[in-house]
Amino acid sequence: MGATISITVNGEQRQVAAGASLSDLLAQIGLDTRKVAVERNLEIVPRSSYAATALAEADQLEIVHFIGGG
């Protein structure tokens, strides 16, 4: 098993692989990158940057996913 880092996602501690990107995390959780908004350390992350955004120890993430309906 490789090295992991500790981050907080929506208030819950989570361990992820060191070097994982935001896209990697969303895939691990099972969320479609087209249907979420992500705030990292109090800053909104542009969707176009998810793959290039490397997660770091102690990152604080808030993920909101959109659900269609009427």
C-alpha cells in the first residue's frame, strides 16, 4: 500500500493516496465531475482544474453535487 494523506471532505476525515488529484477523489467517491461544485480551503475550484488540482495533507473540501428534478 502506498503513502496516504489525511483530508477533510464535507466535515469527515478521509484518507487518500498521496499525489491524488481532485478528479481522482471524485472518481473514488463515485461522483460525476460534471455534476459537482468543489470548494478547497475556502476557494471554489474551477471544474476545468479538477484533474490538475493535487490534494495536500489537511486540505478542507466541501463537495456539493447537483441532482436533477422538478
